[in-house]
Amino acid sequence: MENARKFLEKVYRFEKAVAVFAFSVMTLVIIADVIIRKLVGVGIAGAMRIAVYAMIVTALISFGLASQKGRHLRPKFADNFLPKSWEFQIISVQESLHALLCLVFAVVAVDVVYETYLLRETSRMLRIVIWPMQSVIPLAFFVGFVRHALYAVFPEIRPGENSDMITKEGLKE
């Protein structure tokens, strides 16, 4: 269990560094484009496309950041429908379903990226192939699969309210 927690913390630090880098690229490219446009009258060719790609990377990586901190959206209205003693099993089922959903999205995304690769699709503005940029999509969902599968197996490492109080017998008092 402790190895899983340490592994997820390392993944989180890597995701955070990638998100900060991508957000910085997006911000700096837009600022540079605006400044150059004001000074010279013409902006940087492809600046908006680069900024959009950086924003996509930031958004996809942020999915993992939110999951790691327990900040993702979830319906809380049904939290008290079932007895607290079932909490361990409910969390295992929730996290298993979440992991399965992430795995399905990752497999579908791999197929989309592979088709893009086979078709040799390129960005017309930047004249580069787009499959490397798209590869962030299956990667983000695969990491989500691993993260939530570990939460399903070890609910006590799951972030959020009372996560340190969850045992197989239910909530600790």
C-alpha cells in the first residue's frame, strides 16, 4: 500500500511539472504574440495553434491532478443512501468503475491516435504531424486507469474526506 502511495505521488509530481510547463508555454506564446503584434503589426505565425495545443495538454494532465487531490466532480447527493459500514465496498466499486471507464477511453483514444498516425494528418498552420500531440489523450486516461485501479485496491490511499479512516470494516469512529 505504501509503495502505491509513493508511486502515485511521483506520478503526481511529474503531471504537475508537465501541466506547469504546458501552461507556461501557452501563456508565453500568447503574450509574445500580442507584444509582437503591437510592435510590428504582425503576430507570430501559428502562435494560437501552439497555445491551443499547450492548453489541451494542460487540461488533460489536470484530470490526473484533480483525481490525485480528490478535487474532481462527483455527485454527493447519494452519499447517505447506503449504510456507512458499506463504505469500503462502495469505494472499491466506484473506483473500479472509474478505472474501467478510463481504460475504455484510453483504448478508444489509442485507436484515434493510431488512425491519425496512419493517415499522416498534419497541422496545416504548423506543418507538423499531430499524432504526437494527440498521444497525450490516451496517456492521460491510462494514468487515470492506473490511479483509480490502485484506489480500488487500496481505498485508504484515496484522497478526500475521511480517506484515512476507511477500513474493510467501514468507517473508523
